[in-house]
Amino acid sequence: MPSSIKLGKIAGIEIGVHWSWVFIFALITWSFAGGILEEYYPGWSETRRWGVAVIVAVIFFLSILLHELSHSLVAKARGIHVEGITLFVFGGVSRLGREPESASEEFQIAIVGPLTSLAIGAGFAILWLGLQGPAPEAAAVAGYLAFINAVIAAFNMLPGFPLDGGRVFRSIVWARNRNLLRATRIASRTGEYVAYTLMALGAAQFVASGVDQLRFLSNPVGGIWMFIIGLFLRNASAASYEQLVLQTTLEGLTAGEIARRDFIPIPPDMKMDHLVSEMMLVGHGRCYPVVTGDELLGLITLTDAQQLDREQWPETSVYRAMTPLEKLRTASPQESAASVLQLMSETDVNQVPVLEGNRIVGIISRADILRLIQVRRAVAVEN
Ligand SMILES: [Zn+2]
């Protein structure tokens, strides 16, 4: 998540805040000042209400931060590099250098977050009890913070991947069937069910506000929130499964291994009409490396041909029409296949030549990788 404000480091872990947090910070301050405090302390001045509301929002923020820190610190203790923590509108994410390697590792990293929130909530609940006599105002704040931390713990324990509860669930399935991919599929499918349930509940609360007989269910703002959170969870669970499929299926493969070596090298002086009629139109493919000796000069594709007028094909050399090497994305044979695929989707290119120095070793096309993923996935799921 690039658009975040950096706050500093705790235990070597970079802490950042996504801009969307400004929004939730304002929302919490506003709902606390205008809602609970106004109801319970009508005698308070505006300034006092807003002052207390800001303090509550800051403590809320610190509670979320502690929750995320607990994940990160357990991960660090297990030898996983932690790149940083970003707090954003729906909570926070810890960016770990790698996925957990075992079910027990995953279980420990995931469960500690909700437990931390629960502990913070319990702490505030004790404060709430203790302060009721001597300081009822502080007690109200403590009571609200106890409640909200309990909600955070409960929400995160919903069994939908990638929520903490979903990770706990995945680790249990993983420990039983010893197949990470299948466990992830089960956990992210559950995540989708949880997401649809949240969306349905949210929609119901929203709709109920317009129907007299359902007024008791009415909660339009909360309903919209719940719907958005459901939507977010649905996308996140699908995306994290896809990500894992790519990582695990391509694991250990290098660009050199998956590169297609049976490419047809094209000499730079070949004319475009010849290339189109003798190569492309007879089904040898739509992308060719332009090569002298075994040195790559560029790539010539169907798109390059289409950008010329047909009348120009007979007198235009491939060399003039191609995309030259310096404008191409290339890979080295040692690079991981997964990173090549990532490069392709980030830059929206379909072919990446694999080079050793200037010498072409092979070509990787997106279609080839996707076919390979299908095959490897079919084999992995059957095992
Ligand atoms: Zn968490």
C-alpha cells in the first residue's frame, strides 16, 4: 500500500498510516462526540466533548496498532522478516516477508492479534468497573474502549480468510490435511460466505430503515459500513487465494526453466510482408525475437505490424518496425518465475525475453505461464 504516511519505527518495524485512516479517525471522533457523550453528558461543553472524543480516537488507534504489533512481533520471533505495518480504513495489515511455513506458525501469528485486542478490552473493562464511583466520566470512556476492543477481537475472529479467524481456521485445516493450497481454498471459500453474510445483514439494516414494520432493525449508516466491509472481505479472500496459488504453483521455478526455447529467430533485414505472410499467417505465432547471431535486437509482434500501413510492409524491415531491446522488459534465467509473472501483470506486457547478457535464452509468454499454472494446480489439488 504505497499511499501511506510514515509515522516511525517500533522494534525495527516501520509504522505507516494509509490516508483512509484520517477518515475513520474523524468518523470515530464525530460519532463518539455526537453520540455517546452527548447522550450521557448533556451538561458537557462542546470543547470538552470533542476533546474527550479525540482522546478516545487516539487510544482506539493505539489499540489497533498494538493488535498489529502483536502479529508482527510473534512473526519476528519466528524468524520472519517484517517489512512494516500499515493502518488503513478497515484496521491494519502487517507486511510479512514470507507466508508462514507451518500450520502452528500460522496459528500463533494469527491468534495473538485477537487475543491482544481481547486483553486490551479486558483492561479497559476493569478500569470501567473501578472508575464508576470515583470518576464516572473517565469510566464512560473506558467502557466505550472496552466495548470497541471486544468488537475488534470478535470481528477479526470471524472464520473468513484473510481475517485472523480465517487464518486460524486455515491453520487448523492445514494441520489436518497437510495441504496448504487446499486449506486456503476452504478458508477463503468460508471467507466469501462470511462476506456475503455481512453484505446481506448490511443491506437488511439499510432497507429496514425504509419499512415501518422493520424499524427495530433499522441502522442505515451501520448497514452501509457492514456492506462495505463484506465487499472488502470478499475481494480480499479471493485475491489472497489467487496470490497463493501463483506463489505455490510457481515455487522453485526460474525464468530460465519455464522459458520457451523453440522460438523462431528473425533476421533484422527480413521485410514485414514476408514476416506476416510466411510466419504469422501460417500459425507460427504473433511474437518473434529479432536476432543477429544469438544476440537479441528486439521483439517484433503482430501489434507492430498493425501499426504500419499495409502498403509499407514490402519496403519496411523488421528491424525498423520492431520494439528495440532497450524498450523491452527482460528477465535473467535465475530470476523466479513468479516475479516474471508479477512483472508482466504490473507492466501489462505479454512476452518477456530471457537474456544471458545480450544472448537470448528463451521467451516467456503470459499465456504459457497461465497454462503451466493450470497444469501444476491440477496435479497439486489431486495429490
Ligand atoms: Zn489481526
